[in-house]
Amino acid sequence: MELKEKKLNEDWLALWLGLAIFFLSLGIFLGIDLLGWAAKTNVWISIEQSTKSISESFSSLSPLLSILLTFIFMLVIMTIGARGLKLDLKKFIFSFTVVFVISYISWLLGHYAYIAATPDKLDKYGINWSMNLTGEAGYIIALLAGLIVGNFMPGFSKFLNEATKPELYIKTAIVIMGAALGVKAAESATLASAVLFRGLCAIIEAYLIYWALVYFIARKYFKFSKEWAAPLASGISICGVSAAIATGGAIRSRPIIPIMVSSLVVIFAVVELLLLPFLAQTFLYNEPLVAGAWMGLAVKTDGAAVASGAITDGLIRAKALAVSGINYKEGWILMTATTVKVFIDVFIGIWAFILAYIWTAKINKSKTGEKPSAKEIWDRFPKFVIGYALTFIIFLVLCLSFPEAIKMAKVASEEGNVFRQLFFVMTFFTIGVVSNFKKLWEEGIGKLAAIYVLCLFGFIIWIGLLISWIFFHGAKPPVL
């Protein structure tokens, strides 16, 4: 009986929930679209355009029905999980329903074009301005909604307690995320081997430099604890949201820490998105692939990095044509930015494994000072990291071994990704519910913003530029 009690914790449950969604997504390989009805949220101007089924096979479903089916599926699997955690099922069903509804509305609002549209997409939506936050603005809106509930509505916060499980949501999302990154890595491998090789080398070196510097500065000069310094270093070094959350889970930090780091990443990515492409056009139009790599290295969210690459692609091609009469083929600068960003994302899993072992065996070791046994390391090791690695490796190996499977794997990963995003947005909302403004300030949120500004604009952007120059100097896109 003891063995069962040990396994029925949030860590194990996240592993099984994430794998269940992953294996359901594989139905596409058998000709059975098991998740195609899931509701995909798009950037929108008119609300009826905001949501549709992820698969064209279910295009006849109305948006409301697609959302309802998505909710029912989430409620069913989470209620099964709640039973395993021995929660009060009646309370959980009611509170999870509210958590889902508020989180989904936040996600929907975050995709409103005036909030989410990037500069390269303004014409598409017929608007003249936007806050340029990308759809990840939904995470910030969810966090703000949660903070309002947690700080000003104590009765409502207590009602939501049974479904306020940020760590469970975070870890489940990361297990699902591994599949999407496996496909991206394999897909990039078919594009351009020279770009990939240079990108891989640059990422390894840049990541190690970034992480070490940020961690050192956070600990030495800002006096942050290891619990704060590690997610901060990962958030600034790799892809902010996913990396900060994965690192926080790997070292078992309090969930509020990676969430606050992630929020800063999204906000500062907007500044980079508005600034860096125009700097690249001014100074790097003769080095187009350096510019593309710089976008991938310096801009810290997937959406903003790809958007920066797209803007830079258009700006540099236009200037090169006007100044030098060179007409570069469209898409190569964007491809370089995207490829570099993919390798940054892929490294999340490797680093999570490394940090999980270091924190288990060295930093959070037994108080007696004795070396932890293999069993103790296993018990304390975050199982969701194993799920992330498993989904990543399965799709990477499958797609590299059978290139013709990439198309189906991409569809499967996109369907799973709908649920990954929902788990992420519920994480942000429930983190807000359990957070307290006063305590957050005492923890050093002000210092967190200060160190982020110092590191990002003090050396990360410029080291990224240097490494991009070293590895991509002289490389040119094909000319029309």
C-alpha cells in the first residue's frame, strides 16, 4: 500500500497525464484523429475567428462545440487524476471548471490582435498598431487575473483551492512539449545542414556563457538564492517561458519563481521585437544570416523570435536590394532565426536533466551530509523530465528515421500542443491565486526586473551578436 501512496503524487500524475495526451495524438499515424476536435486559439479581430478545431477533419464543428469538447476532455482526465490524488471530487469538478473558464478567457483575450499581433502581421488584420505581445500575452492576463483573485477575493480563492495545482499543470505541459520540439528538431534537420551545424555550435557556446554569467551575477551581486538564480538564468539564456518553468520544476523551486521570470521574459521580448530588427537592417544588411541568427539567440520567446526573424528578413532584403542591388531569396533569414531558436529550445531537456541531478545529489542532499543513495536520487528526481525526454526522443528518432513521417508527426504535435498551452495558461492563473503581492515584493521582484534589464541589455544581446558573427559571418542566402 505504501508503494501506491508514493507513486500517486503530482510528479507521477503529470508524467502519466502528459504521456496519455501524447499517445492519443499518435492516433493520426493509424488514420484515427483522436484529438482533432481540440479548440485552437488564433490571433483575432472578430471573435468568431478566434477559435476553430485544430484539425481540418473537424472543420464542421462550431467553435463553441470545439471549446466544449476540449473542456470535457480536460475535465475527465483531470478528474481521474484528482481521484488518484485523493481529492474531494465534487469540489474539484466545480473548482476546475472555474479555473478552466477563467484561464481560457484569459488565453482568448491575449490573442486579440491589438494585443497580440506582431508588426509583420498588422496588415493581415487590417490594423495600424498593436501591443506586439504575441499570443503569449494570454499568460500575463491569466497571471493578473489570478493575482486579483488571490489578493482581493479570499473567499473565491478558497473555493478554487481543490483545483489550484500549478505544479501539476506545469509538469504535464512540459511532458507534452517534448513531442513538439522533437518534430521541430527533425524538421530543421532537413532544411540546410550548414546552417544547422553552425546554429548548433553557436547555441551550445552561447547558452553556457549566458547561463553561467546570469547565475553568477544573480548570486554574487544581487544576493538571490539558488532557487531564484537558476530559473532566472535559464529564462534569460534559453526560451524564457518554457526554460524557466522546466528549470523550476527540475530544481523543485516554488512555482511562483519561474512564473515571474516568464512574465518578465514576455514583456522584454516586446522591446527586443521592436528594436533589434531595425538595428539589424541598419548595421547588418551585408550579413543577412548573422542578423537572422542574432534574432534567434537574443529574443527570448518563440513567438517574438520568429516574428523578429520575419521582420528582419523583409527589412534586410529590401535594403540590400535598394543599396547593393542584391535580391536575396525570401525566407532564409527567417529560417536561420527559427533554426537557432529550435536548438535553444531543444537544450531545455538536456539542461533540466543536468540541473535535476545537481540539485538532488549536491544542493538538496541529505542533511546528514551522507551521499544520497541511487534510490533516494530516483525518489527525488522529477519524473516529468523523463516524460519530456521520452516524447522528444520518440518523435525525433521517428522523424529522422522516416522523413515521410514528419508531416503526420507535426500534425500530432500541434494537436497535443493545444493542451500544452491550456496547461500553461492554467498554471499562470493558479500561480496568481496562491501569490501575495506583499510577499512577492519582499522576495525581490523589483531586483528580478533590475537584473533582467542589466543582463539582457548589458551583455546577452551583444554576446549573441558576437557569436552570430563568428559562426555566420560571410554566409549568404541564395540570390534571385
